Amino acid sequence: MRWTIVGFSALGLTIAYLDRAALSVAMPYMSKEFHISSAVQGVMLSAFFWTYALFQIPSGWLLDRFGPRVIYPVAVGWWSIWTALTALAQGVGSVMVFRLGLGIGEAPVQPANIKVVSRWFPRKERAFASSLFDMGQQIGTALSIPVVTALALFGGWRLAFIVIGVTGLLWIVGWVAVYREPGEHPRVSAAELAHIRSDQGPTAGEEPVGANTPWRELLGDSQVWALMTGYVFRSLAGAFFLTWYPSYLLDDRGFSEADFGMVGWIPSLIAIGSTVLGGVVSDRMLASGLSTNLARKVPIVTGLGLSACIGFAPFVESNAALMVILTVSSAAHSFAGAAILSLPAEVARSSESVGAVAGFQNFGSQVGNLLSPIVIGLFLAAGDGSYVGPLVGAAGCCLASAAIYLFWVRVKPVTPHHDRPAEPAEHGERTTS
């Protein structure tokens, strides 16, 4: 059952990234209709991340308080409505309002997925499980290119937002029907429950939903700040593929709309397999007896280091070579993702603070996502449309992120200030025969 649960998490993230990436694919069409400059396009592409970042930490608290069974479908319903409303946009102002609404709704998605994995998987399976749900971002980004392009060519860019919005509402039905906590799920056998609880690591124990989150301890712990800062720099680089990537290929490299629709999705497609590979490598390293610190850091540092090859992109003339560079960079960036997403469960002092730690980490992600499109837009405006500065800068951010995870992050549980009492056996606990 745990693999079914993480499959629903992956589908939820797929829809989320399909929603958020739709604007970048539709932007060339919208910019012609609304006559939008490069600088303003950067602000529009960034608007989603303003509220997405702002609501990360509250989302983590809500998930710890009410659990993913309640918060996740509420979030998907909210963001699906705002996605569909984008079809009513009449200019820059209305597009930004709808994107701000979308950002509020999508804020809980990654903390929710991380929380689900921490509750449903033992430590030795978390990186692989995280890679499975994290595939959703690559699948959603990859699908956005052919889906939005096809819908835009068929019925206009507004139709794309309506179709994607309705898709999210359908997901809610499945989640509400399937999701329960492991100890409450009728389809979880005694053997699977024992397996799930066999190695919960620093988040051991099934605590009651609603326990107090140790905010003061979290804010005072350098490792929480390390996770957040590392993700800031990682996202400063990765946000290029979510925002300016379509415009780069269409406007700067001379791709036709048909060519872009056929090959533009390749980096995201390859990144899907790379995401899973990163999770498998991390968990295999842990199973071989290496420390959790090494098992998580090796995929992170090697992936981010290789991803810096994006800095070579503006200096190659062949579009075929360009696509190879962008594909390698995207795949390497994704290779690091599963291990990064498993870190909140390794750092959190208890299962009840995983959502909060994940919220802090994802807040860092969204700070990078928020700044990146604005900075790229300003670079383009100041540099006569040249992408040299943005892409070389992205390479530098990859290397900075790798250095933070290598030298600052130490994978260890946050030490509580007091001993927690032993937890009573769950009423009606299953027993194996």
C-alpha cells in the first residue's frame, strides 16, 4: 500500500508542476497578445513564487497539525480553481493575481509529500520513495510543453489552463478515497506495518497529530538554515527550466513552435529517470553500510556539480549540442533531488516536526525560484537579450549549492532538550500470526 500512496503523491506533484509550468510555455503566446516586455515577463513568471514561498512555513505547520489527508486535497482544490481562472486573464495584472492565488494553493505540496514519505516508509527506503514522488516535477514540466503547446495551437492558450485545472479536481477524489495513516489503513497488512515502523530513524514513533512543533529549536538550529540556504542556490539554477527555458529556445536559439513541441520536453523526460536513479543510489549506499551522511551527500554533491555544465550552453552554436548540455544539466540537477528531499526526515527531532522542517527547506527553494526569473529578466533587459549572464550565473549557483551541502550540512537528528516519554502501544495494534 505504501507504493500506492507514494504514487498518488507523485501524481499530485505532476499536476502541480503542470500548473506552474503552463505559464512559461504559454508566455510566448501571451506576450504577443498583451505586448509584454522581457522585464515584465520576468516579474510575471516570478509572481507564483511570492505567495508560494510566503506560505511554505505555515503549510508545514498545518500539515503537522491536521495531516496530509486533510491539507493535501484542500490545497489541490484551491490551486486547481486558480489555474482555471487564468483563462479569464485580460492583461498582466490579472495574470499576476491568478498566479498569486496558485502559489498559495501549491505551497503545501512538497512538505505534504515529504511528510507522507516520513510516515509511510522506513529510513532505508526514503530516498527511493522521495525520488518516486519527485518524478512528478519532471513529468509535469515535461508534459507542460507538448500539452500546453498542443492545446494552445488547437484552441488558444486559455484552453490549456482550463483543462489543467479540471485535472487537479479529479485527483482529489482518488486521494480522499485512498489516503489514511499507516496504522489506520484497512489495506495495510501487519507485515507491512511492521516494515514501515522497523527503521523510522530520528522520527521514530507515531505521535498524535497536533503535537507542538519546536519552532524555537528549529529556528536556532544551524542545520535547518543549511538545508534552506542550500536549496536557495539549487533553485536559483533550476528555476530556469521552469520559467525562461521555452523563451530561450524559441526567441534566442531560433526554435520553431513545432520543433520546440517535439524536442523541448527531452531534458525533463531524461530527468525523470535521473531522479529515480539518485534515490536508488542513495538508498543502496545506505544499505551497504555507509553512513547516512555519505549516502545522502554523494548524490547531492555529484549531481549539483555536474549540473553546472549549463554554463557552457550559450557558447555552443549547434542546437543539437545545446540540447545535450541542457539535458545533462537538468538530469544531474534532478539526480540530487531525492537525497535532498529525504533530509528533513533525517534532521527533524520527531515525526511531528518533519512538516515544519520541510516547510523551511522548501521556503529556501522558493526564494531561489522567486528571484531567478526576475534576475534573468533584468539580465536580458540590460544585456540586449543575451543569456550568457543568466546561464553562467546558474552554473555558479549549482557549485555554491554543492559546497553548502558538502561543508555545512551534517545529516543528523536535531537533539531534543528533554527525553521524550515512551509511547504506549497503539490500541488495537495488529499482530503477526
